[in-house]
Amino acid sequence: MDWEALGTTVVACTRCAISQTRSRTVFGVGDRQADWMLIGEAPGAEEDRQGEPFVGKAGQLLTNMLLAIGMRRETVYIANVLKCRPPNNRDPKPDEVSNCRGYLERQIELVNPALILVVGRIAAQNLLQTDAPLARLRGREHRAPLTGTPVVVTYHPAYLLRQPADKRKAWQDLLFAREITDRRHV
Ligand code: URA
């Protein structure tokens, strides 16, 4: 599937029950030829309203975290594991993740980024197919299953809004991610 076919398929998708409660699908946004791809968990209320990932409070922090390492939001590609909002922002169910997995995998293939930054435990565990805790996933370079793309894991910005003391560690994760891409460009 090319971008257009993929987009059309996602908009029309009714594989999960949560397709009935969404306002709209949240496909992804940004530069389709980006070096960096960011992957979050699932749309929240604001994303469901606007149809764009990471536009609520957590999204504003994410945008600022990127700026802190000199990257504008428009220069990366941002997507979520789930394209529909789970009611009350509950965790994605395993069947929802598997129904949606092919869409994300195709997005990764099409963007073909140099690096994937995964935010939060849920997105990281689902993308990397592990049940390791976030503390063990941070600070290491992983590989995306299908493409072998380097993957770095950091805290979810919604968590950082509650635990601002961990922003320092998130900053280190972003620097680590940038080191990996800088290495590829020399
Ligand atoms: N949290 C996510 O994981 N993704 C969004 O798009 C918004 C909030």
C-alpha cells in the first residue's frame, strides 16, 4: 500500500469496537521523509477531536522536548500504535494492537526513518514485542522487528507532566537518540 491507499484504509477501518466510539481516526503527521519517527500509544481526547497525534498537553511537551534538542516538530513523522482513541484513555487491548499493527508497520516502511523514538512503556512494549519494564528499555539501542531500524525508548510526555523530575532523563534519551543519527551521517 502507498500512502494514499494506507490513509484511505485507516479512515475506513472498523476492525475494532473502538472504531464505533472514535470521532475520527488519527493517522499520523509530519515529514514523510523524516530522519526521525516518533511513536506514541494512542490518541487522547484532543487528538480524537483534531485528527492529529500529540496535540494535547502531552503533545505540547513533546513538541518542546524536540525543540530542546533543536528539532522542529514539522521535521519528524509522528504516529501512534493505535489510530483510534480507546474510551477514557484506557490501555490498548492486545487485539486492538494486533488489528492496527500492519498500519504502523507500513508507516515505518514508507517513512524509512534513520531512527524511531518510542515514547512510553505501552508503545515500546508493543513495538518491540517485549514485556520488559521501561527502566530496562531506556538507554539502549533496540531494533524495530521488521525493518531493523534503530529504536530508542523514552518516557511518555504525559508521564513527564506528572513527574517533571524525570525530564532530565528524557533529555538524556533524546541526546542518545541524536548521537545514533549523527553517527550515521558522518
Ligand atoms: N498520547 C499518545 O500516546 N499519543 C497521542 O497522540 C497523544 C497522547
